[in-house]
Amino acid sequence: MILVTHQTTVILDFGSQYTQLIARRLRELSVYAEIVPWRERASAILERRPAGIILSGGPRSVREPDAPRCDPEIFRLGVPVLGICYGMQLMTDALGGRVAPAPHREYGPATVVPGDPRGVLLEGLPAAIDVWASHGDLVADAPPGFRVVATSANAPIAAMEDRSRRLFGLLFHPEVAHTTEGGAILRRFARDVCACRGDWSMGAYADEAVARIREQVGGGRVICALSGGVDSTVAALLIHRAIGDRLVCVFVDNGLLRLDEALQVQRRLAARYQLPVVTIDASARFLDALRSVTDPETKRKAIGRAFIDVFEEASGRLGGFDYLGQGTLYPDVIESVSVVGPSAAIKSHHNVGGLPETMRLKLVEPLRLLFKDEVRELGRTLGLDEEFVTRQPFPGPGLAVRIVGEITPERLDLLRRADAVVVDEVKRAGWYGRLWQSFAVLLPVRSVGVMGDERTYEYTVAIRAVESRDGMTADWARLPADLLASMSSRLVNEVSGINRVVYDISSKPPSTIEWE
């Protein structure tokens, strides 16, 4: 548990894909939130001195005999509790109400109509609220002591409350952007019901992170993986502030970087921020580890192992270290392994799921529970240049996960030049700061074309551009047709080996942002 000096809302995770968004929305209100497994005992939760408790949604039905169920004592702690979707159904089942199969499953947009009275959370909101629903069960009978405060076309009880016990239930997801009044509802719960002051800020986080690093590291030394992106740079600045010259930053050229990236990173970080940076050219080692590898998970794990090997060898050469510093973020952890709940793992990130069990160095990860936009805010607090703060995310495995199929020097060179064109055009058009990510993907697809009256048989490049708030969900960007046309023209004319360009119009979910 971290940030114990702050008022905390505890979120019990029942496996919803939106659980992390609940925490994110609360943090936007300057209310600190922690996610814990649904198995957490009421006594353990009480030790955290929570201002409020939220039960997340989940993919199961409470009518199943083995469905996850929280400790029923949670409802008797005297702490406000909000049940969302599955959480509402669980509250209903635990407190004597009745949950039944919905005649019509609700998944996607729905309209909720607040009743009369409207209840604490819905007071003052419009007469009809657009929401995001995702449930196959409904609350047929509210538990004793509850009153119904909202309905929908397919749910006779879309919201309920027991004001005296400060227990609330919503059958829809206020944390999802599609719920138009979701922020107001969560604000009402956090500020009015739980009396949260909103005492969590990035300035406070920076001070506390430095203190935690000092406590964790003691008199030890840290070797920090530095990529030049905002995540690793902010992590390095925090560690450097905490332990000074007992930090050594290592920039690894793994041969999977973008055009001229290694030279640019070394110049900026060493000169501007006085970070002690050692550069290691390990490109041959990484490319050898990836030879003939085509499976995405195998790529990520091979890169993770190679990174750790390089760092452990560097640790010995540079005088011995006890810790490895990384810029691991919350989405990396969530998608790689089920650390704080039963959510399904999506893919291994090279710095989380790809780490070998035999690693000798202990990890220092000061950003592990932060989202990307929080890290950017933290970077500004630490005085990081806007160029670093607004830099689009670049995956730790680099171009390896943007080449579908085998990694070769020739394909890497092709993609580097293609990616440089995409980024340059996006910046020229003024779209760079509006996008979460924009990049090129090299496909293992060749097709027939005509150039200079001659037949060609060359590669296809996909352009990927998405908009997102935190990387947990993303929508494909509606780039102007003129911008797509200029990118396509330059790619085909300037990058020898490409004769076809396609645009990826997939959202996350169901797709991920990166192709592998």
C-alpha cells in the first residue's frame, strides 16, 4: 500500500475491464484510489482507513455458485460503499435482495431515467442520462432498506440507495466516458458521501515517491533503464533526486530504436538534466535473440531476458548494483499480469511479464501505479521540458512489435524510414499533440504494384494513429484525408521497398494499440 497519508478510496476488483478506469476517474478528482483483490478481508480493508469502498463490475453472474464474493462484513463497517454493475448485484444478493437474468441483455449505450426522489448520487442531474451498460443480470428486488432512484428501459432498478447505511448501487458504469454524467456521479460519491478533501496531487506524489525510494534503497546503488521516453526519464529524475550519485542510468541501444533515436537521447538527457548516462550498444545481441522469432509473446520475453542480461552484466562492470530502476506504468502491469485482481492478462510487457524469475537485481519502480497522463503531469512538476512530456509513447520492445513476423536488419531499416515519414507528416499537420500514438507498422505482406512503368512486388505499411486518455482504451483517429494522402505519397516515393499503404481503423478494445 502507498500514500498512506492521503484519504483513500478502496476499489475491490471483481475482474472488470473497467476497474482501472474507476481509479483513474477518482484520481482526476484528486482523490487517491487503491485497487485490491475482491478476496481482501474487511478487517484488512479497515486497516487502510478508507474514506469509501467501491465494488467494481465483473464478467461473472452472482447467481453462479462459484462467483467471486466479497467479505459481507464490508457492508457493516460503517464506510460508504458503491456497487457498480456486478458490484451492485453482489450487494443486492448479500443484503437480501434478488438478482435475476435480464430478459434483454444490456451491452453498450443505454438511457437511465432518475426517479423521484432521485437519491444522493443523481440529485441535480438531467431527466435522462446517457450511460454505458454491460450486464446480463438485473436487480429484480432491492434489498430491505433500499429505495429505487433510477430505471432504464431494460432494468427496473438501474440505481438504488440506502441513505442511512450509506450504501449505493449503479447498474451502469459511471467510470466510462460514454456515461455523460459519470464524472459528476463519482464526484458526488467521493466528495459529498465520503467527504474526501481531494488531497492527492503530483507534487505530493513526487515528495513521497522520493521518500519511498530512499527507504527502499537504503545505502544501495541503482542502475536505471533509460530509454529517453517520458516514463523512464521521470523515473530516473525521481531516483536521482532520492539517492544522487548512487544512480547510474544506462541507455541500451537494442537495435530496435527509431531513426537517429540513440544519438538524440544521449545528447538531451546528459546535457539538459545532468543525469549520469552510460550507453551500451547491444544491438547485435538483441537481433541474435530475435532471429527466426515470429510469435509476439516470444519476442517480448526474449527482449525482456536480453535487457536483464545486459543490465546485470553492466552492473558488474560498473561496480555492482543492488537495484534496477524502471519506468513501469500501471497499464503495463495490468495488461501483463493479474497483480491486484482477477482481470485477464492481455500480453506480456518486456519489463513486467517478460522478466525472468532468476533476475538478481531487485526492482525500483516509482511509477508502477500511475497512468501515462499522470506521469506527464509529474514530469512537469519535476521541471521536465515539454518536448519530453508530450512525446508519444514508444513501446519498450521497440520496433520489434511493429514488425509483424520475423525481425531482420533490412526490415528494421525499412520501418525506421517509414516511421520517420509518418511522424514528420503528423507533426507538420499539427496532429502530434492531439494523438496518443501515431506510427507505422510493417506487414509481412507483399503485393504487386507499378512504379515507372515497371512491375513491383514490395511490402505493405499500415499507419496506426489513435486517440486516448490513458492508454487503457483507445479509438482510431479520424485523420484528414489530405494528411493520409500525403503520408501515403511520401511512403511510396521516399521509402524504397514499400508500394502499398493502409490505415488501421481498429479501436482498443477489441484490438490493442500495438500490433504485437
